Amino acid sequence: TNTYAPVEQLEPLFRQALDHEDVVGLSIGTRPDCLEEDVLDLLEQLNSETFLSVEYGMQTMHDQSLDWMNRGHHHQVTRDAVRRSRARGLSICLHLMLGLPGESHQQMMETAREVASLQVDAVKIHNLYAVKNTDLATQVERGEVQLMELDEYARTVTEFIEWLPPGMVVERISGD
């Protein structure tokens, strides 16, 4: 995560990136549970100087899925991070994952409605996929976890997007 270090380490890194002639702003990806107030102070300051977007790995609103992923936090932490970031005028993007084991189509649409209610600026959506030589890949090989087929994912992501407000930017719809 890009906000886990102390501010004394983060600020020089962020400013070094901004000093590069081809950099016009920062998009900082992080976890919603790695956002102390002093980090928010820094992000608010940077936001007053340049384009800044904070991207949170929400994945889903369902705590049982977050537990399955070993995220180490529940959805309320994401809601709190969004609230605190919005209060400081930060642009917010949420990362979302469709096709998590045990989540029904209805639960994925519940997540879409929750995202819409959070009034964030953008989303990045992708399907659950298994990277070689990981525990998840082994679970898929054994048939313990089923990945969504392309047609099912296309229908699901299309319906998911239909729940989002028209002004919300969709930055990504797949991953591999």
C-alpha cells in the first residue's frame, strides 16, 4: 500500500514523483485501513498543489468475502475512509472485484448500489482471476473455487455499471 509508511517517508517520495517533468499529478493506491490522519493531512496538502486521486481497494461490501480474502478489515473501514477523504475534498476511486467465491449475483449488485451511495468519483472493476503459483490458483485447479466465465462476467459487469451514477467514471472493467 502507498500510505502505510510514516509521513516523513511518504512526502519526499510523493514530491520526488511530482518533480519529474512528465508527471502532472498523483494517483495513490492504498488500503482503506492504512489512512492515518497525518497521511490525510499530507494528501490534502498535495491535493491543493496538484491533481490527486486516492484509490481504495474496497473489493466488495460483504464482510464474509473480505474475511475470505484475508483483508484484515471489514467494509465499515472503507466507508469511513471514503467519508474522511471526501471531507477533505479528495478525488476517490474504488477498486472492486466481481466473482468472489460465495457471492451471489444479488450480492454483487448490492455492492454496486453501495458504491453508488458512497458518491465516489471513479471505479475500477475487475473479475476474480487466479495468478499462477498462488493459493487461489491451486484452489481453482482443485475445483474448490470457480471463476466466472466471460459471458457471465460481461453480463454482471454491465448490470453493475448500470447501478452507478452517470457522472461516475469507470476507469477499468477487467483484469487478467
